[in-house]
Amino acid sequence: MKTSQLKQKKVWDLPIRLIHWSLVILIAVLWWTAENDQMDNHRLAGYGVLALIVFRLYWGFAGSNTARFSHFIKSPRAAWQYGQGLFKPEQSNKIGHNPLGGYSVVLLLSLLITQVALGLFAIDVDGWEAGPLNHYISFEAGRLCATWHEYTFNMLLAWIVLHVAVVMYYLLVRKQNLIKAMVTGRISSLYIGEYQGAHFIHIIIALGLALLTLWWFI
């Protein structure tokens, strides 16, 4: 029986899906605005990413079980063992991020945090365009932040290419549509484990923290 014909179960909550696709859009906007010297819009998109990071960090501790860091950050040994069975069709799957995917999420968040932090302090070579916190550091330090801001974005692009390649591998080889799961929030019932949602109050808190971040910078 095809995976699409099997009964589905919940795996991703709405906040996780909105964060995922919002990042897809905002990263594209960040690239376009940087390439076309639209720095006002570039800063706004960066603030949006920062707000999403704040929401995601809180959600990683108080969100649904599949969104929590404790659910998918496993030991390096567990990630290695999963990687050894990656090309075996009989490998069992649990709902949420697998051990390798967990480290991928950590890497993505680390790159995004670094990218945004550098952008807050960066300044261009003419001294006309600068991040909102640039006045706390010297011009030379601001230029260094700008240089690494660009380097980190290239690292982020490399992560995106690898991520897309892995998703396509799961789709074409393992017949697991992770894209659809991130749209609908549901996945095959053959996956092991059960989804547990978060209390509504945590959505309010996370949203409040994200909006407070936007208000602070905008």
C-alpha cells in the first residue's frame, strides 16, 4: 500500500509549520534585498527572522512534543547509528525529527542566530548603512561583522542546498513526503510515536516574545 493511502497521524503543530515556511520566504527576501541594495527592507526581513528565532527557541522548550529540543536532540552515538541505517529500507521511523535531522535543526538555528547577530552590528564600507546596534562597537569591528555576515549567509545557503537534497532523497528513494508533512502537519501512521500538543498559554507567551522583539527593533 502506498504511503499516501495509509491512515495519517499528527506530527507538526501549526507554529512549527508557519515558522518553517516563513523562514523560506524571509531568507529569499534577505538574499534579494541584499543583492539589490534594498537595505531598509533587508533590515525589516532580518527583524522578522529574529522574531521567528525567539518564538522557536521558546517553542523548543514549551511547545508540542515534536517541537521540543528534548524530543529530537539525541546523543552523537544515536545520530551515528541512524546514519548507518539511512540507506536501509527497513529502518523504522519515529514521528518528528530523526537524530540526524535534530542536529540539522541545531545547525540551522545556530547559523540564523549568528547571521542575525552579526547583521545587528554590521556596517557597510562607506558607513552609510549599519545595523541598529552598530554604535556600540568600532567601525573596524562593524566591518568585520559585515564580512562574517556575508560568510555566514553563504554557509546558510550551503545548508539549504543540503537540506533540499536530503528532502528529495526521502521523497524519491524512501517514498516519504516530508514536504507534504510540513504543509499538512500529518504523516503516515506507520511512524512510531504519538503527537502531544502544547498548552494554549505557551502560544500566547511565544507570540508575545516575538512581537516584543519586533517592537524593540522597529
